[in-house]
Amino acid sequence: MSMDGRCAVVTGAGSGLGRAIARRLAADGARVVVAGDKEGPLARTVELIEGDGGAAVAVRCDVTREEDVAALASRAVERFGRLDVLVNNAGMEFAKRVEDTTVAEWDRLMDVNLKGVFLCAKHALPAMRDGGGGVIVNVASELALVGSEAVAAYSASKAGVLQLTRALAVDHAGDGVRVNTLSPGVILTDLLQTALDSTGDADKRRREFEERTLLGRLGTPEEAAEAALFLASDRSSYMTGANLVLDGGWTAH
Ligand SMILES: NC(=O)c1ccc[n+]([C@@H]2O[C@H](COP(=O)([O-])OP(=O)(O)OC[C@H]3O[C@@H](n4cnc5c(N)ncnc54)[C@H](O)[C@@H]3O)[C@@H](O)[C@H]2O)c1
């Protein structure tokens, strides 16, 4: 299996895409550090991975707090002896235009979606370098590429992730660290359901999303996890600084 012997840290792994990515990497042989801000859901992800015969440990970590993130990287090395893969998946979203967004809301979203990626990369890189290299996968969004209604702060944060990815790729190619972005389209998870519910007519909004997508349906967390595994493994060995878009054709037209 392509991830045998490797240690992968996945943030936001207590739900949605993060849980699916953690399970997919573990199924392919990785030992996974399941990180996130809520203990119960993390324990459930570990249970699912162990139930499938994989190895995982849960580490509670708020990606906006540097002390938590530093401890996360140390814990990965302590538990599994190395750190090969970091999937920066933790994220948040709210549906607001700029005029309706408070400064506190803007700051919190930027902290989670962008500063979190910076902090996790900062603290994972030394361990990756010590191990002879590694891979970072940053989860952005199709909304890093195109505009949409009432997602100003979210779009800006994800565009930042895209460019931070390129900067990291340039700075760390020489360390043997590849850094790529995965940009999912509309994937049915709790985050999406909350966003749909906040519109007041979730079914209508969902139908609009489906119609806007060339493939006529929403994506699944498992489909996104397959793409994350590709980026995390040697199968993408000639890719760095790239953005893999997984959006059912949303941004193609
Ligand atoms: N679902 C989609 O349609 C979609 C589309 C494009 C991009 N994304 C991105 O995929 C990622 C995962 O989203 P999801 O849909 O699975 O949503 P989700 O809400 O199910 O997952 C987000 C996870 O991040 C965790 N998290 C939030 N703040 C955190 C913090 N400060 N520290 C640590 N963990 C924190 C949450 O506990 C949760 O487990 C996000 O970055 C999101 O922006 C999702």
C-alpha cells in the first residue's frame, strides 16, 4: 500500500472531509494523527479507523493556537516516530456579505482557515525535514477560484491558502517537501448542511448547487478523500505548488 510506514496528521478529522481523508489514508497503510478541536468526534474517527484494522491516535488541537499546534507535531513524532504527511483540512464557513460581517467574525475565520494552515505547516516542516522530506496537502475550495454570493471572507481565506501553498512549495522543494492544494466543490458534509440551512430553504439551494454542477450532483467526502490520498502519496510525485480541483465541473463554465 502506498502509505505503508508513513505518519499522517489530518486536521479537522472529527467530521466531514477530514474524517473521510483520515480513514482513506489509514486504509492505505498510514498511521494517522486525527486532530481537531472537539474530543468526542475525534475519538469516533479513531474508533472507525481501528475498526477497519488501521492505526490512529486522537490529538485535541485548536489550529489557531500555536502551543496546541506545536504539541500536535511533537505528539505525532513521539507516537509514530516521524511525520511524513500533513493534511490541513480544518476550516469554517459562514454565509455573509462584507457589509454584514463583523471584524470579530472576519478575524476568527481568517485565523481558522489561513493562520491555521500557516501554524500547522510551520510546526510540521522541521519534523518532515528531519525525516528526509514530506507532503503537505492544503484543503482550499473552488471558492478560492470563483466568486459566489455571500462568501466573501471564506473565499478570501481560501484564495490565501492557494497562494500560501505556492509559497511553501517554492520555499521547501529543496527540503524534499511537496505542497499542493485540493480544491473541492460542493461536497455534502456538516459544514455544507449548515451553510444550506442558513439560507432558509436548504432544499432549493441544494437543487441550485446540483444544477450548477456539470455532473448534476454533489460530491461525496469519499471522492474528496481519494484525491487527498493521491496528493499525499508518491502517485503525485511530480506535483508541487499545484491545485487539484474536484468540483464536478462547477468552475469549468
Ligand atoms: N463541504 C464542502 O462542500 C467543502 C467544499 C470546499 C472546501 N471545503 C473545505 O473542506 C474542509 C473540511 O470541511 P467539511 O465540509 O468537512 O466541514 P466540517 O465542518 O465537517 O469540518 C471542519 C472540521 O474542522 C474542525 N475545526 C474547525 N475549527 C477548528 C479549529 N480551530 N481547530 C481545529 N479544528 C477545527 C471542525 O471541528 C470540523 O471537524 C474545510 O477546510 C472546508 O472549507 C469543504
